Amino acid sequence: MGYKEESNLVLEELNEALHTIREEEVEQLVDMICSARKVFVVGVGRVLLMLQAFTKRLNHLGIEANYVGAIDEPAITDQDLLIVGSGSGSSIVPLEIMKIAKKYNAKIAHIGSNVKSPMSEYEDLFLRIPCKTKLDLQDEIDSKQVMSSLFEQSLLLLADSVALMIVEKKQIKDIHALWEKHANLE
Amino acid sequence: MGYKEESNLVLEELNEALHTIREEEVEQLVDMICSARKVFVVGVGRVLLMLQAFTKRLNHLGIEANYVGAIDEPAITDQDLLIVGSGSGSSIVPLEIMKIAKKYNAKIAHIGSNVKSPMSEYEDLFLRIPCKTKLDLQDEIDSKQVMSSLFEQSLLLLADSVALMIVEKKQIKDIHALWEKHANLE
Amino acid sequence: MGYKEESNLVLEELNEALHTIREEEVEQLVDMICSARKVFVVGVGRVLLMLQAFTKRLNHLGIEANYVGAIDEPAITDQDLLIVGSGSGSSIVPLEIMKIAKKYNAKIAHIGSNVKSPMSEYEDLFLRIPCKTKLDLQDEIDSKQVMSSLFEQSLLLLADSVALMIVEKKQIKDIHALWEKHANLE
Amino acid sequence: MGYKEESNLVLEELNEALHTIREEEVEQLVDMICSARKVFVVGVGRVLLMLQAFTKRLNHLGIEANYVGAIDEPAITDQDLLIVGSGSGSSIVPLEIMKIAKKYNAKIAHIGSNVKSPMSEYEDLFLRIPCKTKLDLQDEIDSKQVMSSLFEQSLLLLADSVALMIVEKKQIKDIHALWEKHANLE
């Protein structure tokens, strides 16, 4: 198959995944982000990269956000939000960090695929992207893509949709003015 | 606008952007990647994050790939490929690194939006994603999203389509076996 | 106090810390590194930065090394070595990663201060840098520096001493030739 | 040679390097850091890692600091300081970033070895660590260590001495209270 077929496959799977996400869960996430003093994100591998892209955008929108492990990572408090990305809900490092965040009474939003996972008892919000994980659950999109690509792509597009919702909620009129908060050295 | 409208907007823009990419340019990129001894990527900000996600996947597919600045970055040689991501084609750091790679006679593929840019004279392949950049050129998709989100999203989906093409080209039969090359510590 | 006094303080503390490290533990570490197929490092914050500097040098010396979480991180196997840096021996994320590495039967070397810690049962080698940790144990150097600076500095100098021992062990004659394995794009 | 000899070699070279640094240059650096609104650092390879360790500590001391390329990197302004680490003073990427910072009228401090370099015309302060670089200048310490290790080690110890000077200058009484600004999730 050539590029046209492959990119169509990707777009169709994304179309299905994004349409299955429940609107009210996304709205809750937007509310949690906008009422947090600081936002932290944690994940592993490509999921972390997508969350870092989200973090970068949140800073442009005037929301203080960072990833766990960043050079200038501050302490988390009960005023803050931790967003955890984990399809299976069983990645060990994010799970451990979730537990620590819980001890500090931070709010926790988990974006994943498995409705029931070891993360369930620690999360204040579960936002479901229904992609198939290694755990082979029912009721999921069975992607033809490599590994968890569909989850990672959905996460990025969800995050960028959330960014647009925040622009509206915070009534940011001039999107172009955002460049003033953008890094300017590279 | 709520999540449904925003995610539809994102998907429609992506649909347009991905369909405008020229098939032969993608095939050239696939060839360059598969014939390189090592692949390096360079970019700035969210573009770099998307290229790092690509890099991660290439390693899973058995292709040695890394980003410029990585802890274990080796020396580039004339057997290697540098993939540069820059919409405007004028980001200073990637441009300087492109020039150095050229001195070592590495092959250079540039993924960007502006057909004519300071990068043009150094690139062996220009793969165009026709998103509007800050430079306000004609003949581009005028995205309603925040900043360069459409370019970054397109880059990720293009890269994941390329990954699928490589799976086919290299006749990797068992996608699930790829997990064996996947990091297993987190 | 001015620069002279402060830098003297730093050097004196380092002198004490480095002299208390036991020679046979360092030799064991050198042996473990040289007989491993791949070396992984894990730590948190500034400790991780020091281990990443070590990782970079090991690659220059022809030893495949990477940090846990790197973009091109491969799977760990029973042929590999995990080096954990943790003064207290109780950092949760490194501890969890240690447990996973143990399941894959990788060798584990722990560089820390506390002789007895949750990490003790998983480590094949404990290399002690006797700096005071937050846990207030006896028999340690009570540094006047900020936080765990002395541990981090000692770790870097220990690692660079180990690099020199590896140069000798592997009979690398021409140190200047090492630049050929060095990144050349920035 | 065993560990004792190698670590003594390292300590002796560091002793010489740190004692040759001029006190007034360090004091100027401390002043520049304490009067900046934000501090940015840039460098390549192990030098960058040492500067990132410095950045981490500055944040603990209540000084907003980040490295160029960080996920949450803000825009630089004329109220800010850029610290460049480059022994030779000719690393291309840091040099280009220096030029951009200069356009925004940021203050620039360069820590390096070569008194006269392409960076000279852009720097407001040159702080010299007199280690031999690849350029083979006179009047420098000819280290027996691997590559530029001595420069990198000196940079870390200089930075940690500067941290102690800032503690005194800002009259931070309770060093232990600094842990409150420290990341707490890993």
C-alpha cells in the first residue's frame, strides 16, 4: 500500500477514535485544567512526547504546565492537577507517581483506554480513548497501525482540541498574540 | 464550541493537509530512510517532539535513529540521513545543523511548508505539508488552530504513515513481535 | 564568603568523599561495565544529569550506554547492567525500575550513601559515597553545601575516574581518536 | 592505575583549574544572576548537562532559570540573562543562540576557556576556566583526562560555589527549607 492508503487508514481510525470520546469527559478535563494552579503531566515513551506537546501549548495559553522530571519542576500541591497518559492504566512509573501525587492531594486526570485498571482508584477523572491495548479488552478499536500509534495520535488531537476549547473558555481573542509567550531563541 | 466541533475542525484540516502531500515525495523519504545507515532528526519545540516520536518508532522497526542532541548521539557520516522539520524553513538552529550535516555529506530531507526557504539549497528532498506559516505565503491551508498545530499534527500522522510503509517495504510480518525491541523498564 | 572560600570548601569536601570510596567497589563497577553488553542508568534530578554525563562518556569509549527513558532506549536483557544512582536508596521511581530490571535478570549496581535501604535486596553491587542524606544516618560526611550537591559532584568525579580506568583496561592508546565517536552536529 | 591514582589526578587538576578562576569574574556572574528576571542556559553535550544541574539549583534558590529548548521555555527579554557554556567559544548552536539573545538585548555571560573566540563580541562577561581545548592555545591546563572532562567538572563545581555565594547574598538562612521548592513526585 502507498501513502494515500496508509494515510487514509490513519485518518479513518482517528475519526472513529475521536468520535467515541465522550464530550462530558473532555469538558471536565478542560474545567480541571482551567481551575488548577499548575498542571503536571506524566507518561512513558511516545505518550509522554504527546503530553509534552500539550504542556508546551498550555504554557502558550498562559497556563503553568510542566512534565514530571523537568529541570525546573516545582513541588506539586493540593491546588495542582496531574494528567496521566497510559492506555493500559498499568504503566508502573506513572502509577507510582500518581500515588505520590495523591498523597499531596493533587487532582488526577487519567487519559487511557482500559476502563478498569490499577490507576482507577487514584483518578478523579478517567477520560477514555477506546483504543486496543496489549491487554486485549472488548469494545475497543482494533487498530491496524504499529503498536499504540492510534492512542498516541488520538491523545495529541484530543489535547489540541482541548487547547481550542481553552482559547474559547478564557476568551483569548487574538491567537496570534500568543507568540509573545513562545520561546524565541531557536 | 464544544469538543465535537473542535475535534471535527482538527480532523477536517488534517484531512485536507494529508491529502495535499504528494505521494512521490513520501516514497522518496521512505527510500532515503531505508537506505540510510543511521537517521538523525532535528527540529524545534513541538516539531522536535513529533520527530522524536518518529525516531522512537523507527528504532522499533529496526532502523537506527536518534535526535540531534541525544545523550548517545553518534557522529554523522556520508552514509546517514538527516531529517529536518521546519515549517518556515528558516529556524536558525536546524538550519545551522543542516549546514554542518552537509559538510559531512549526509543526505538531507526537509519536511516543511515554504517551497522556497533558506533551507532549500541544502536539502536533497523537500517534502511539503502545505500549512500556513508565519510568513503568509499563498497556496496554503489557513488553519483555525492555535499557532502551528496543524503542521505538527500532520507531521506526526505523516510519520506514522511512513512507518506503515516501512513495515510493508521491509516485509515485517509480525507487528506484535516489534515489542521485543521496545523499552521495557518503565 | 567569596569564591575562594566557597570553592575551597567544595574541594575539601570532595577530597574527603572521594577518598572514603572503597577501591574494590570501584574495580567491581569497572568490571561490571566492561562485561555488560549494554549499560542503562537511572536516577532522579541532578543525580540523573550526572549519570547522563557518564553515559555520554561511556559511548565515547565504545560502550553502549543509555538512560532509562531515552528516545532510543532498547529492551534490557540478562546480558545488561543497570546503574542506579540514589543517595538515600529510597527514590521510588528508580526503585521500581530496579525491580523490573531484576525480573529481566539484568545485573544491578547501586551508587548511594545509605548502606541499608529498600534498594539493598535488588543490588548486585553497592558502591558507597558516604554523604549525608536527608535520612540523617551516622558515619557520613556532613556537607555544608546546598542539598545533595556533594553526592552529585562525587558521582561525576567518580564516574570520570572510572572512565580513566576503562581507558586503561581497554588499552585505548589514543584518547584524541575518541572524538571520532563524538557527536559532530552542534 | 587504580581508583586512588585516577581520583587523585582528577582532584589535582580540579584544584588547579578552580584556583585559576578569577574571583572578580565569579562575583560579576553572581551579580548578573541575582539581578536578572530570568536566567537561560545554553551549551552542548556534557556542558549542557552541567548547566542544567546549575539551572535546577537556581530554581531551588528561588531564581527562575531554564535551559534553551525546555518544554516550558518562555521568551527571553532585555531583563534576562543568558549563560553560555563553551570551552572553545566556537560551538555553532550556542553561538547562534547568543546572537539571537543579543538582538533581544538580554545580558550574556560566557563561561569558556579561549579568551578570544567568535563569542567574544557578544558577551557582557567572560568567565575563564583555563582548560585546554581542541584549539591548542597557550597558558592552559593540559589535562590528562578524557576529552573536555576537566572543563565540565570545573563548570559544575564553579556553579555549586556560585550557588553557595547566592545563598549568602540572598541571606537564605535555612538551607533545609529549600526542599519545599524541590520537585516531589519522583
